[in-house]
Amino acid sequence: MKTYSSILPGAVLLLAAALFLRYAPQWDSFSAFVGIYPYVVWVAGVLLGWRFNRSRLVFAVLVLALGDQALLRYFPAGSGGDTFNPVVFGAVAFLLPINLAAISLITERGFGTPRGLARLGLILIQLVLVAWIIRPEQAERASWLDWPIFEIGVTGWTPLPQPALLAFVGAFILLAVRFLLHRSAIESGFVWATAAAFFGLHAGEGGITSTVYLSTAGFILVIAVIETSYSMAYRDELSGLPARRALNEALLQLGSGYAVAMVDVDHFKKFNDEYGHDVGDQVLRMVASRLLAVSGGGKAFRYGGEEFTVIFSGKSAEEALPHLETVRRLIERSSFALRGKGRPRKKPPKPKATSRPRKEVSVTVSVGVAEPDRRHTTPDQVIKAADKALYRAKKGGRNQIQT
């Protein structure tokens, strides 16, 4: 589900751009929209990147804007004579995918840092190089931009020069691998932004077509950053569960009948003190993965610290008990091996045998459950009642459920 949610926005926006170019030119407001669309995207990208300290977004938007302006100036649609410059087209088509792939690899270091300024300098150097290579006396040096690597028939389906086509293929492979490894909205955004840039250049028309596609590439990245920021606010990065803010909104949507369970990891401080915070994080991930699979329509949230919350909408506390008991026993029976320094986070296809004994620790949870009644009428009051039940479970010996 996470993979599909990451892929969908970029695919929809790219399809929307294609349909817009197919059907919108007959609209009276078409030219006006196309005139402001790229500037809205560029400004939004820069402001959003600055506000959320997303330097990758700013650099990508800058590269796309420079490519669009170069094409508008030297390769306008239906142009001829002195304005037509195929060297610019070849340079933009070659540099755009390389830059987008390179920007996807960098870490967020801010704009005013030495690294941020160096990256900006590299982009400006490329601008100077393009301005230099399009001069008539540099025609021989610019010929490599259209160097025939394969037979013409192999790439005859696209006006892109073969070096540029290879650059796009390499960028797609790199970006696809990064997405498969990380599966985040921003990595998906770079894949679809590169696809949008490819379609804009593949059209070979310049003008409105390239502007709409390159602007859409920037729009895709803007949406990806918004989606990432939303996910950071509403999803707990450590456990992967919805976070406290998502819980607060879910509580507002509850009807009159529901049950709330507060779940606490027993002796969690001992894990941190004896084994370190890394092991404590492993414990939280394991418990979260079990709670994520709770049956009975329960939805788990990270409440904070070592506490979790499970909401059962439309169920009483008594109806929720069997499902919580199943999870409690599942956690109790789970074999939790301490992760060594050299142990990978994910189990490899062929684990290497080792003679070292694996140290295992037991993990249990205590649970308190409550439902609305005459004394507890609001979700906040029900949570407090579940907290008191949780305290009774801990005082009663832990590893149990109390109502």
C-alpha cells in the first residue's frame, strides 16, 4: 500500500499534463494558464524548499526552470532561422536527467552551507558551459551531443540525440533502484519528474509542450515534498505507525461506541539501560509490527515513548479484549534476538551461519482498556480511564490486560 501511495501522485500529474496538452489548447484561457503555470511552480518550489529546508527541491526546480528557459529562447516551437539551436536542445536533453539523478543522491545540507553553495555553483557552471558551447566556433566540440552511438534505426522513434537518450536511461535505472530501496514519496517524485522531462523533450517541439511537461516535473516534486512533510507529521518514523497527531484526528471522528486500549512495553527502561537505545528502538519496532496486525478492526498508533494506543471503533471494551489478548500473547511468544553490530536490518535470502550464540530477551506488554460511560464521555476521558487500567495492569504484575 505504501508503494502504491508513493507512485500514484506522480503518475496522475503526468497523465493530467498529457491530457491537458491534448484537449486544453481549444480553451480561451489556455495561453493565460500556460503563461503563469511555470512561474507558480518555480516560486512554490523555491519557497517550499526554503521553508522546509529541502535543498534537493530547490536545486531540481532551478535545473528544470533553466532548461525550460533555454528551450524557450533557443528552441521555440515552429521556429526557424537564428532562433533555432539544436545544440541547446542536445545540451538540455543530456544535462537534465543527469542533474535530476545527481540531485536525488545528495543529502539535505541546507543552502548557505559550503556544500549547498558548491552545488549551486556546479549548476551555474553548467549554464556557462552551455552558453559557451553554443557559439558557432565551438561547433566541432558540440558535435558529441549528437554523436551516433547506435544505428539510427534503433532510436529513430525519438528526436532525442542518442547521448541524451542514454543519459535518460541511466537516470531512470538509478532513480528506480533508489525508489525500490527507499520507497518514499520524494524518491518516487524524482522518477516521475524525470519521466515528465523526458516526455517534454521527446515531443521535440519546444514552446508550450516542453514548458508544460517541465513545469509538471517541478510540480510533481513539490507535491512529493508536501506528501513527505505530511507523512512526517502524521506517521511515526521509528515504528511506522500513525503518530500522535493522527491519533488526535482519529479520536475526533469516533462515534458513540468505541474502545480504547493503552499498551505499554514492560520494563522498557531496562532495555535502554542494559542494552542501549538501539536495542530499545528494536523492541519498539517489534511491538509496533505486532500491533499493526491487530484483528477486530483495531487501529494502532504510537502514543509516545514506549506507549501505544489501539482504537476499536464500533466495539465495546469486552469485544476488544480477545483481539488484544491475541496480540499480547503474540508479543510474549516472539523470539527477540539482540541485533549485533554486523547483523543486517533485513534478513538476507541466504543467512550466513555463525558459531556465536544469539542472546535473546523476552518482551511483554501491559494493556489497559476503557470505553465511554457516564463518567467518561469524551475520547480524552476514555484515554485517561484506559491509562488508569494500564497502571492497574502494571501494578498487578505486568504482562496482562485490565479494564
